[in-house]
Amino acid sequence: MSLELTSKDSQINFKMREVSEHRVFEFEDFRLEADHLLLFRNGEQLALTPKVIETLLALVERHGDVVSKDKLMQIVWPDTVVEESNLSQNLYILRKTLGTTADGKPFIETLRRRGYRFGADARFTQEHLKTPEAPPLVVERSDNIYSVVDWRREHLEEPPAVAVAASRRSTWLVPFVVLLIVASAALGFGLYTFARQGKTETANAVAIPFIGKNVVRLTNAGRTKRAAISPDGRYIVHVTEDADGSSLSVRQVTGAAEVRLAGPADSEYVWTAFAPDGNSVYYLSLARDQGDTELYRVPLLGGPAVKAANDTGPVGFSPDGTSIVFIRGYKEESRIIVAGMDGTNERILATRRQPEYFRVNWNAPAWSPDGKTIACPVRIADENGHYDTILAFNAEDGSERGLTDKRWHEVGQPQWLSGGLMLTASETANGPQQIWHITPDGSATRITHDLNDYYDLSLTTDGTRLSAVQDQVVSSVWITSDGTPTNSKQIASEVGNLDDIAWMRDTRIAYLSNAGGGSDIWIMEADGSNARQITTGVLASRGIAVSPDGNQIVFSSERSGRPNIWSIDADGTNLKQLTSGDSEFYPQCTPDGQWIVFQRGEIETTLWRIPSVGGEAVHVISTRASRPAISPDGSMVAFPYLDPNLDKSRWSIGIFPVEGGTRLKRFDFPLTVTQRFVRWMPDGKSIAFANAPNGGSDIWLQPLNGGRPWQFTDFKAASILAFDWSPDGHSLAVIRSVETSDVVLLNNTEP
């Protein structure tokens, strides 16, 4: 007997299906046990969540037939509304797991605009149940459904153990028994539905907008980077990226035809929005190699673009259309600037000094509809550490007030809405950026509950439609010697960004992952086997390194409330805080094991070093520098930097003595570099970096003795997030990611 529990409208529906036979499908090296929802390859069980296997089962049962997307979602998530991205994630994981058939074809075919088909021959058998042994009860948690599979209750004398399979990445044991689940089901599902579906009101009787509404995708190319909806809700403007550069296009919400407004261009379009009257579109162009911005205005349905202002961030518009507001960094300060529509007559409304600052990240401050208040995300530092929040500033005198007591890890784009404020925010370092609502009394409610990131919130004037860019990333770890397809092998994958990677001295690999429910350090063998978590709750992010003797792992952590450099022994013991400054990231160990070099700061970034055992930090590089890389002989440090003291400064690779001093060499990055970090080649003769001249990232080499950079790997697709050479210099570990991003719409009107 199998039992499925679904949550809908605060009710619990029980669906029973008698299982008298054990159904098995076999294809090539795989064995799919349908009633157990287990998949084996050559007798070895594969670690897949039940929903992923249900997706495979739905296709295998209909092998040879085309199954439409809608039909497949109905089979896997019956009577439940979920985002299409859940299906996309499942299919991606299955394709990576199954690989190709013996004749080189994909097991799962995509037939454009028709659906999916399982193309291999599958043999079906039925096996009678012979033993009363019960497998563990597997509970999968998704956005708004809980499924219980393999509960063969008629064979059990005692309740089985419960294993919870988090739909995000991993399976974790939870010490609850079945009787406890059944006894608490009504209460649990009631609370779950209240939090997730939100079809009730808050305790103070304020209705939460957009909660429980379906997310509708408006684009499907997966290449949208920025977007906004028009004030009347009729049009969407969006930025796409491809091999030719950035392009800006506009389309009707209800149609698919598009009008290109600008591009393709070598510069990057990092923000876009409609003018308050809806008759024109603004966009911000960033010179990729220099960091200079220019604000342009173009008519809604096409025409010549006119430069509106220079050196601004994304802008918010006053309701009367006479002023703009934006954030600008200046040395250790960040400022809210109010100016005329052409960028003239600037005045400083508010200032923050590091370690506090106004969040930019290509988000604009939001001007309230009455013109009296400007909302802006702010990084705050207090006795409990760093956090992000949203503050309101008086548009005349700059006086400030808090809008909520909620502490987030990062806050994105705010938008005013009658009765509150909408914004995007993430709760943890590597957690997804979701959509939130703040009521007038400061209560914060999460609107979306999935594994995607949302950004670029945009609202119609009447507040009934909300658009956003929905971003989904799947990362994978590859091992290669030269980056060619023949000599490259994927050893691991994960939904979301894998943050960083470093080789151990015994050929194992350390990396940062969210697989355990938090941002922690994991170690696996070079073939991807025996992956295990060695930290719990250390809030690690942005950088990991291994000491030369392999005994210690050094990393950046927010465990103390702010990002500092920490170390831990390779066996997971002896956790130790090494620094206590503000915003310290990307540690690297010198080859002699004496020093750790790291980045300090997020706006004005500089390089520092400390003794490897801890001690006083010493300033190394006086110019703006980030993400250091130490040469194999320990004499030099390389890093990406933008030197404001140089005429016509552009993003470059700087090389300095590791103890500081005069710059030794400088090489300009190619214009197509978007992920700016560097590593030394094992022989110390070249600097390696990620470059994307044709859309997909590869590793390129800049010879230290000069000359043009040249392409080293030949991956051709996906983006490179991090890479590191093995101690013997023979193997290269690379984190690659596939990102899809599209415009989505939430409608707050009743159907």
C-alpha cells in the first residue's frame, strides 16, 4: 500500500493505492523499481529524490510516446499547482544521471512544442512481494505538496523510520515515526498551507498581496537578465544576453512579438525601467572593461536613444517625473543622490560609511507614490553582526526610519504598494532570493517559496501586476586535464551555485555547498564519491583554501555575525576564527604555510594578510584589489582590479609582490570577461581566468612574459564559477553552471 498526502486549501486528502505486485522496468544498465521509487545502475542505488524518479517513471511507463509538458506535470504533481521550473530541474537531473544510450542518443528526448519522450527500450516485469521487510518511509517536501511513498503498512508490525528527502539536494534522516506524522498532520498542514498559500490574513487583519498566486512565465528563452513592466501593465521591457552582446526589447504582456529598442552592444545593459508616464524606457549601460555607466532614454516603441545622464546607478523616479534618485559609491562612503531628470543639480540625501552602506547590486531606490519617501536597501552593522534591511528616507531632509525589524542576508529591489512594500531578499548567504511583502506595521511575509532567485521587481501603477526576473542555476563539478570533452568528466551536480572549490593534498576536493540545508564545507573524492559534510552551520561563503600541508581548510564565514576568515582542521575539528575585521573574503594560503592573504571590504576592496595561526592583520596592497591568487613560488599575488588612479582605467589583472610594494605587471582583461577572478598555472608562467567570448565560459591564459591571452579549455557552454589545480598539477577541478532566467508575472486580481 502506498499513501499520498496533499495539501490544498487547508485540507488533507488521502489517496490509497493497493500494491499487490512489485513493478520493475529495466533499460540498458538501469533498473527502475516503480512501487519503491528507486533507481539502480548496475545494481547500485542512485541517490535521487522521489519526485525526480516519479518524473522518470511517468516517461518510462509511456516509452515511445510523446508526453506533453502539461500532462507530465499533472502526473507528477496531481491536483497541485507548482512552477514549471520544478519539472525543468527534474529533467535536468535525470539527463545528467542517465547520460546517453548505447548508441549515443539521449534517454529523454525533447520534442519542441510537443513534449518529452523516453526513447530507449524498457522491459517491464512484475515481481511478487516475498518479505515483510519495510523500506524507510520517504517524505518529499516541495512547494505545496508532501508525498509519502512505499508505506506498505500491511506488512509492518511497527512504524518505519522516516527519511526526509529535501527536494533541493539531499536526503536527511529525521527522528520522527509514522504515528507522530499522522497525529500531527492536520496541524502541520494547516500551518503549512497558511504560510505557503497565504489565503488568509495576517494577525492584524492586513491582506497580503500576491501570496498564493500562480507565477506565469512571460519569456522562455532563458536569457533574460533585466526586466520591468509598464505602469499600465501592457508592456514588458527586458534585457537579453547572447554571444553578440546585450539587447533591449519591448513586447506586449499578452503577445510574443518583440521590438528591439537597443543593441546588441559590447557594453552591458545592467538595469531598465519605464518612465513614470510609460511613454519611454530608460536603461543603464555599463562599459564592461571600465565600470563607467551611462543612462539612456528611448521611446517605448522604438526610435533613437538619447543619453540622459552619466555616472549614475539604477534610478528611481519621482511621481511627478521631474527628479531621479540613485546610489553612488565614493571611496568608503555610499550616498543616496537626488538629481534632475538629466542628472544635474545633484544633492546628497543620505550617507553611509563602511562597514555600513547602501545596497546597489543594480537595484534602484524606490520613490513612494506620494513623493515624500524614498525606500533603499541598507547593510547595517551592529553588536550582533551585519545584516540587510530596508529603510525609508524623507525625500526632503533625508531623515530616516525603519520599515521592519526583519534581518536579511541581502535585500534587493523594493517597490511601494498601497498598504506596504514589496521587495526581494535572501535569508542566508547561499539561500534563494525570494519575493517578500512588508506591512505598514513592519511585519515581513515571504510570498514565494521555491529554489529560484527573483530580482528586478516591478509593479503596475494600480498594484495588480508584479513582474520579476526568475533565475534558476544548476551547478556541476568537472575534472579535466585540458578541458577538452574527451578528457573531461562531471563528478557532481547541485541546484544553485556551488560557491568555491579547492584541492586537498591527498587528492580529495573541498568545496562549499548548501546540500546540508546551510552553507557548509564538504569534501569528496576526485571521482565525486564519498561526499561528506565536515561543518554544520558555519555560514561559509565567498572563498575556500587548503593549507600547503593539507591539514587545515581556510574559509570566509559569517558565523560571528560578519564575514571573517576562519580555519578548521581537515577532519572537521578545531574550528577557529582568525580575523575580526569587517567584510573579509577569499582567503589564499602562501606555499610556505606562513601567511593567509585575503580581501577586505566590499566596495573599496583591499588585500591584507595574517599569520596562518592567526594574529594581527597587515595591509598588503594599497590599490583597489580583490580575490587574491598566490603564485606557486609564493613571491607574487595576482588579482583583478580597477585602479581609479589610472587614466582611462579598465578592469585588469594586477601582479604585485606578495609582501606589497610596487606593481610588477598589469594585463587588461578581454572585454568578454564577466566573472573576474584569476588563478596561477602550476608552472607559474601564466595567469588563468574565465572568459566568455561566445557566450559559454572557458579558461584562458595570459602569459606572464606578455603577449595575447589564449584559450586553454574547450568546454564551449555553461559559465565557469571557480577552478583549482590539483597539487601535482595534472588535474583541474572546475565548477560550471547552467543558468536560465526569464520574466515572470504575478497577478493580484481575482480570476
